[in-house]
Amino acid sequence: MITGTIKSQVDKIWTDFWTGGISNPLTVIEQFTYLIFIRRLDEQQLLKEKQANLLGVPIKKPIYTNEQRELRWSSFKNEEPENMFRLFQKENGVFAFIKNLGADGSVFAKHMKDATFMIPTPRLLDLVVQQIDKIQMEGRDTKGDLYEYLLSKIATAGTNGQFRTPRHIIKMMVDMVQPKSDDTICDPACGTAGFLVAAGEYIHENNKEWFNKADFREHYNSKMFNGIEFDSTMLRIAAMNLQLHGIENPSLIGKDALSEANANVKDQFTLVLANPPFKGSLDYDSVESSILAMVKTKKTELLFLGLILRILRTGGRCAVIVPDGVLFGSSNAHKQIRQELVENQRLQAIISMPSGVFKPYAGVSTAILLFTKTNSGGTENVWFYDMKADGFSLDDKRTPLVDNQPQTLQSSELSPSGEMSEGQRGEDYHSKNNIPDILQKWNDFASETKQSPLTNRKAQCFTVPFSELKAYDWDLSINRYKEIVYEEVKYDA
């Protein structure tokens, strides 16, 4: 986890950018990331030099030549502010160097070609460089956490309903689908590539031994991670985010995923992880025809479900966030896509999330759908879970309510001996964060060969059979099936 020291250093740099005249959060993140990237390149070169000296051999594929020494972080950070600024601005200077770094056609080079150096004064550049130099960034995890913290500071939704998916929700979704070694993973509305990064982290944490095989390393670095995004700024940030997390050459496509320009992407991926925009409304003529054939609508949240079914291979899995309206909307298009998922594909799970999960960006209630593309049905019992808490307050502040350890109970809640029982400890923790319970119960249910129905509709999770979903006109809202017990309240006369 990122430490308080690093957070305060990042906050200080962020404030300096603002007082220095850069007020757009995305611009701050871009400029910040360019500098982190430049520092990382020098660290990689220093490592190569160290290894070459130890072995007494020349450096293989050096990042910098001897003539480019002045462009290295370890060199220019000691320059006077005016000289440093000149080194960044000149035609073959520091910024031009990183823009032309991937002349072999790498994803990074492709999306960096329109990058602009926007730090306005030598003083601000020097101030930021000196502070970034003090940040301890050893290890892939620290760089990644630092980057996630930067992204968390984008506190406004975009015009198309873009907003950052909370990292713990992304992690929960990745943990539920458990990426496999031969998966090709796609996010059709990738934004800053949070889902792709989390899938890579999952593999590093749970399946390190896969990296011992050369063919898996090749697959991991070039074919496994795929993102589609039409915003060029987001694509640049995504490319750098993936680079900083050690994913060398992912496929990032700069297109509108729903348009005819993207029509050739179909039956390609084995796993889709997504939180598509659900504010937009598009004209029919701007949407690719095969998606409209599946679901005729102008609503982006329904169109993206149609797109996901098109780009998945048969047998491919998906975890996607949708607004609650998708689950119970009464329009023909809403019913059409729900019937498609339940009758023609294999719908496996629906997790209803509380409305505060996406605050401060939006207060909309959302749910996670898990399904497998079969084109031949297969839905038997759909697993529903009513998530009440995700470990954070459900207001605009989103204050953490729990850490990795259950919270301490008040003295009145302790046993006579002053100890808290395991049951109490777990119950207290669970009431503030349902995610560990979701993962445990989903794994128990999903791992059964013959999945037994969970019939207690008063519980937090239960199953609903295909026949009942069909009888209720494919309604997937948890409130349709959950039994709520009301306690009778007696008042004094």
C-alpha cells in the first residue's frame, strides 16, 4: 500500500502544479506521469549499467547513448532551473526523447506522438523534479500504488459519464473471474486501464510461476491486455499506467468502441472486464449495425452489453458494472438484452451495490453482472448478492471504515473477560465491508460441480432459478426476489 509519506509528497506536488498555473487535473496527471516515466527510464538504464559492470560485458539495448547523457534524470536534476527547462524544450531534448522512444511502433510511442510539454516555468519544473526525486519508488507495487493515488484525484466525471471505478471494486471483480494464463482480456471502455492493471496484479500475486515460461511472458506482454478508448488523453495515461505496472506492449485501440470503425473486433476475447459509460445517448447511425440488431436502443449502457457479446469468444466470461435500470427497465430494449443474457447465454451472478459506491462522481445505484457467452443458453440458478457496505462510508467523503483488520468494538460490546469473540469480530468487520464475504460465498457456490440452489430469500445471498426469471419477464432486480422481514413496532397509546 502507498504510505502516508508518499501521499503527502504527492499532495504537495499537486498543490505546486495548481499554484504554478496548471489547474486541469488530467493535465497535472499527464505532466506528473511524464516526469515519473523519465525518472523510471533512468533507473532502468542504471540497472543495466550495474549488471553490465558486474558481468564485464557491454549493455544490451541501452535506453540512452553516451551522447544523450544530459537527457537522463540523474544528470538534469542537478542543473540550474533555466538550463533544465531548456533541456526539456529543445528540439532533441528530454521531452522529444520520450516521445520518440518507441520508434519500433510500440503502443507507448503511438499514443505519445500528440503529447505536449505544458509546464510553464523553469521554477515550477525544478520544484516538481526535486520533489519527485525524493519519492521512494522501489518496486512495481509502489509505482502502481503511486499512480492509482494520482488517478484517484480526478474528482469530476467526464461529459460522457466517465469516472474512475474504485480500485477495491475492480479488484473484487477480478478476484471473482480469476484470469487464466491463456486469457485475452479486454476492457472496451478502458479509460486509464484500471481493470487491465488489476488483472495483471492478480496474476503477479496468485500465479507467479507462470512467468517462468517464455511463451506466457510473450503472451502477457503483447497479447493478453487489450483496451478500447476514444479519448486520446485517457489513452496516453492508460499506456503509461500499463508501462509503470510492467505491461510492456498492450493493445490499446483509439476508437469509439460502438462505432462502425470498430466493427472488425468480434469473437476475439476470452475475458471482458468493464465499467462502460452509462450517461450517454447515441444516434442510431453512429452505432455499428450488428449491435443494433441485438439491442435496438440509443442508451450506451445497453449498447455496451451488446458490444461485449459481440467481442467475446464463445465460452468467454464477463464481469461488467451496469446501472440498476438495466436490471428492471421496462422498455423493449431493456427486456431484449436481459432475455438475451438469461435465455441465450449463461447468466451466473448479479451483485447489487449500494448507491454511494461511485460518490463523489455519481450517486447512481449499480450492479455487477457475471456471465459466460455460450450462444446456447445454460442459465440455471442465478446467484444474487445484496451488498450493503464496501468498507467505505457511502457519502461524498468515502472515508475508510475498515482496514485489513476488523475494527475494535466498544467496551460495552466485549465479553465479560474483556475479549471480543471471533464471531463478534467477524460480524463487526462484515457489517462494514461485504467484499470478503462476497468472494468467499461466490467461490463456494461457483466451485460446486452441481450448484445447489440457495433458497433462503431472507439471506444476503440466494439463487433464483431460470423458470422464475422467465415468469417475471426477465426482471433481474434483487428487490423482485428478496424477502424483506419487517418488525412490527408498537407505540404507546
